[in-house]
Amino acid sequence: MSDRVEQLILDLFAIEAVKFGDFTLKSGIQSPIYFDLRVIVSYPVIMNEVAELLWETTKKSGAKFATVCGVPYTALPLATLMSAHHDVPMLIRRKEAKDYGTKKMIEGKFEIGSRCLIVEDVVTSGSSVKETAQVLESVGLVVTDAVVLLDREQGGKQKLKEAGIELKGICGTAQLLEILRRHEKIPESVAEQVRDFVRNNSFLPGLEPPVKKSRKVLSYRERGDLCQHPVARQLFSIMEKKKSNLAVSADLCTAEQVLQLADQVGPHICMLKTHADIMTDFSTEFVQSLTELADRHQFIIFEDRKFADIGSTVQHQYRDGLYHIADWAHLTNAHALPGSGVLEGLKQVGLDKKRACLLIAEMSSKGNLATGDYTKATVKMAEEHKDFVVGFISQSQLTEDPTFIHMTPGVQLSGSGDGLGQQYVSPWDAVVTRRADVIIVGRGVYKDPDPASAAQRYQTAAFEAYQHRLAN
Ligand code: S5P
């Protein structure tokens, strides 16, 4: 059964029945995790599996019952499937009939004094299960057991026990986080945030949830105003004006292809990312044309050079060679691996030209080593070089400092990988769950037969996700 639970959690995450971000719950509390099980009606195979696992969980618990009743509305189809597949009669609780005297609260036949099993999708405080139990009991039924798909583990189980109801769950928040972490679906920082939330928002007696106001999310404009570095200020300003937090990665091999793409996607992007060293015909004319397009369409040029050598060498790589990167790229990036010398070297070339740099703190590729202490040390290095480092290439938000920009590659609307280690998340996941400021999309845009329309789709998806963060 545990393999099936694991697969189910991955499926629920994939259909966004489990979401991470900033959500206001019914109670008014801000939560970093949200379960929206209503969507499962659109996925019959998943819905069926949920119903089967609910049934098996109940049977394993030894609960005895003559009828089943779903808490309206999400659990209604689940109870229906359990009833139909296992030949156990169902009852329907009317939600809208407020007047106990004149309307029937419970539809279906039952014997007074018989037991009814309550079926629920998510339990937080247990109050919805309790309310349904009270209605069932008001017509003479007995409720001793309930079964739930997801227990948020905020004290609902204990509350129901006090009310004489034994709650069994298919999965709890802790196990859900463990599964999603193991499959690298969410970063550790997000899992930790949810664990903190569960710890601090228990419904157990004496631990009533504090009404906590989440920290205000600053707009791109507000953050730009806080920045010292001109490139960071310009980028935030472009993002706000063009309503775009999309960077397109132009991983193409000729100048003509890169320029054509830049012109097509220009209106939709805040930044164009290049890999100059994969081009066969890089030239000063190319740089001139690209700079003209950046001025015309208003985007930042980011050369994804990933410097990773001693200071003296990266200085040459940045200033000299075939590409003279510092002459044309507003932004470049570096690995923290060599130590702060890499930044000292780059800075000596870049600062005078008002160029900026990102540090690669996390990577999107499977099995990469930029994790844990390495990531933490990278953030520290950035904090020590704020005159040059304006943010990170990362897979999650690494600091609350609003002047650091988090850019997340490995983003696609569909597709989970490329067979060469790349791992994709959706724009929503990148911006809401992982709190990216900018999403970086390569093949999702330039491989599309219509790159301009594709860029527009990514622009809309990522900007709507940012607006969701602002509003919550
Ligand atoms: O961790 C990383 C860092 C970077 S900069 N993962 C990445 O994929 N990138 C770059 O983002 C990569 O070099 C490529 O240019 C782009 C992703 O391209 P896509 O086609 O997979 O979207």
C-alpha cells in the first residue's frame, strides 16, 4: 500500500491538488500549503485510487459500519465510489437545508442506531467531520469512525478523538513532505516552511492557532527602489513595466538564429540569456545588433558564462578572448566553487563598466552537488559582494533580502526532463512554490514552432503566479 500512497501523492502534486505558496485558509490564516482536492473529479483514475485507498485504510482499522457518508462536497464522489464498489449503502448529507424542522438533512435509508462511516478529503481542525457527525447523530445514527485522504496533522485527529470519533488517514503532511522531497518535487526550504507552519498552527486545546499575518511580499517596483546596483534597478523596472518575469535562454548556434529569436520574443521578456561560446559565428556585428534589440525591446542581456576559475583567469575570460563578455553583457554569472577570488577577479573588470553578476547557488540538474552547506556558503559570499552580486541562479528563495534577485532555470509548461539530467518545474511552481523572481526558459520557447506565442504563454503564466504571490 505504501508504494500506492507514494504514487498517489506524486499524482496529486502533478494535478495541483497539492500546492505550495501563500494561501489564505477559510479561517483567515496564511498557509504555505494548500490542498484543493476538488480537481480530482477531472481525473477519474486518481479519484478511483483515492476511493480504494480510503476503503483499504478503513478496513485495516477494523472499523464497523453499515453506511458511508461523504462530507459535502468534495468527499461525495469518493463516498459514492466506495459505496458502489464495495456494496455498502451510502447516505447523503444535505448541506443547504438549514431548517432542521422542515427539510430532510440526510438522504438515504438507514436504521436508527446503526453506524455510519464519515469520508473526508482533508482534515485540518476536524470541524467539518464533527459537523457532519452531529447532523448524522441528530437523525439517530451513530458515528465512531472517519476516514480521510490527507490529515494536515494540526490536531484534528485528537479533537475528533475527544468527540468520540476515530480518524484514520491515508497520508499526513509529514509523510507527504517526505515523499515530495525524496522525489525532489519541492526544495527543502519549502518543506521546512510547511513543517514550521504545522508546528505553529495546531488546533489542540491551549494551542489555538495564532492569527498570523504573513510578511508583505514586495512588488518588483518596490524592490527595484531598494536596490543600489543599476542593473538590478533596471531589471526590476523592466519587469514591472513590461509585466514580465520571463527570461528566454537563446541556446542557439548562429548569430542569425539568436537575433531572430531575440526580436520575436523581445516584447515578452525582461532578459535574454546567451551562451556565446556555442555560437559558430560570434562577432562584434552580432553584439551590436543584439544591443540594439535590447534597447528597442527593453531587455537585459545575460551571458550565462558560469565562471569557475581562479580570479586571474576569470578576469581574462571576462574581459578578453574571443567574446569580450564584459563589453556587452549587462549580467553574467559565476560558480562559488573557487572561493571569493572568482568575484574579486570579475569585479576588477566589471565594476567600472557597471556590470553585475549572479552566483550559482543551486542547479536544476539531477544529482548536482550545489546543495546544503555549499548553497549556504554561496549566499554568504553574495552578501559579502553586494556591490557586484545582484542575485542567484537557484531553485528556491535563499534569502529574505529583497535586493537579491532569484532566477530559476529548468522551467517548462509541459515536460519533466530532457534525458540528460535537466529537471523541469512549471512556471507556477517556480514562482509560487519556489519563490523565483525570474523564470529562465530555453527549449520551451525556442523549440516551439511559434516562439513569440510560446514566450507570451510563459510570460502570462509566470506573471500571474507573481501576482498571486503579491495578493496572498
Ligand atoms: O541550474 C541550471 C543553471 C542554468 S543557468 N540549470 C540550467 O538549465 N541552466 C541554463 O538554463 C542552461 O544552461 C540552459 O541554458 C537553460 C535551460 O534551458 P532549457 O532548454 O532546459 O529550458
